[in-house]
Amino acid sequence: MSAPSRILVRAPNWVGDVVLSLPALRDLRRQFPAARLEVLARPWVGEIYGALGEVDAVIESRGFAADAAAVRGRFDLGVLLPNSFASAFTLWRAGIPERWGYATDARGLLLTRSCRVPARLRGQSQVYYYRAMLEGLGLAVAGPPDASLACPEAWARDGARLLGDAGPWIGVNPGAFYGTAKRWAPERFAASAALVARRTGARVAIVGAASERPLGEAIAAQLGTSARVLCGETTLAGLVGVLSRMRLLLTNDSGPMHLAAALGTPLVAVFGSTDWSETAPYSERARVVREETECAPCRLRECPIDHRCMSRVGIGRVAAAALELLAA
């Protein structure tokens, strides 16, 4: 085929996956520098693409029928970052002539160019998962992966408004959308944050979704009146703004963890049920703290036994990793 002039990228559905796919998006832009590149994304991740210079426009995904109607007749090529059958069926139904992606979820017949997931990717960061797809499709991938995110000035101002004080600030992200198996105990986050705050003179801000506000308030109660609870008070753009102003983030494996890594914010992440080798924060300013157990990574939402992968991670280890990172 000739070089496409209008490209649609179907985005991953979760914040962490979006961040880890940014290098592939940038590879695609370098491959087709003159093309108009738009992204079809779920509402809860779409704002991220608005901060990227490589993207010309963002289309909000509203479901199969609405998405097919919204993109019909507008694109030469559709590139699928999600693995699902539904994402490929949407672009097929929309009549996009070229549809590229991994041949997963029995969707090979819906794609005009596809490849298998290479076995060599097991145990590697998912930044390579998305880039390997482009390579398998015959596109050029060069240079180190760039999963960075620059915080727009308006978002940074929003973050400053939400914090309401010059700080310095350290953040705590005690939640994880996937399930409780990914969560370190809130009292341990509180104790670790208190140690780091005393050593650095920083204040503590707790971030998360509205559903995680009870976690945030429980931590704040242990920290005292100087803690700021922002759970449920930030848009995605506001969260990026807050994280960009943090001197450090203490976190579970989660979307905010990946956003902080992309922003270059120093962070310490506690890992348990998920595979740290594949989903660790992609940043030289990140430290992973985990405990070797016979059952981890189990990838379960809820722990069926005693949550030993998390309960054996001590407060001192996390605080020490944070202070070492700040000193470096």
C-alpha cells in the first residue's frame, strides 16, 4: 500500500497501558510523519493524548456502534493497540481499508496485516510489547523507548491549585483499580510517608479515585492535619498536574504510578500480585519494592490466602528506598 495519509490509533483502555504504549505511538508518528494521526480512546484515558504533540486529534470512544459511525470513511489505516476482538470488529465495521494489529482473540480475519505475539516478550516491560507489534507488522522501530509525558502548563496550574500550598510535597497513592490484591496496607503507607516527611520536611498529599477516599482519609488521620486528601477531587489532567509537582510518590502498581514515571517524578512502587518484570514503572527514577513468595505473581484481584506478597514488605524498606532515591 502507499503511505497512509489518515491514521487512526485505537488506544488501550487503561492509563498504565496508555503510558507503556507511548513509545509505539511515537514510532508510528516517525514512520508516517506527514499523516494525520488521530486516537480513538475511552473517556478516562483520552486526556492523556491531548498532551502529546504527536497526536492531531482525539475521538472519544462511546461504544461499538457510535465508534464505527464516528470513524467511517475518515481513515486509510487503523492501528489496534488493544488485543480485543471488539476493537478490531469496530474498525472492520467502519470500513477502514487497512487494519493492523496483533492476531489475538480470534480476530485475525478482521485484520489486513497482523502478527503473532513473540515469545521473547515474556518477562520484559510492556513498552516492548507494543513496539514488537509494529516490528511484526513491518514498520521501523529505532532508538530507546520514549514513554515520557510533559505536563502542560494549564495542568500544572491546576495541580498547584489543588494542592494549595508550595510544599514541598510527597504523594501517596494507596489504591489500585484492579483489586485489593495489588494494595499495600494503608497504615503502612501512612507510616512510610510519615518517616519520609519527617526526614525531608515535606507535606503529604494522598491521591486516588473517589471510591478510594476512605483509604485516603484513613491515611490522613494517621498523619495529622498537614496531610491533604485529593481522592476524587482531580480530573485526569489535574492528577497529572499534581503528580508533576510531587517530590516523590509512594504507590501501588496502578495508573497514577505509570503517570508519575512518565512525568519523571521519583517514585517507590510496592508490587505483589502483578508481574513487576512486565508492568514496573518505566523510569530510571523509580524503585520497585517486593517480596519473593512462592505464589507471586498470581495476577488475582483478591488474595485467597494471607496476602503474604504484600504483608511481608516492611515499612522500613519502603521508606529507605524513598530516602535513597531522593538522595540520589
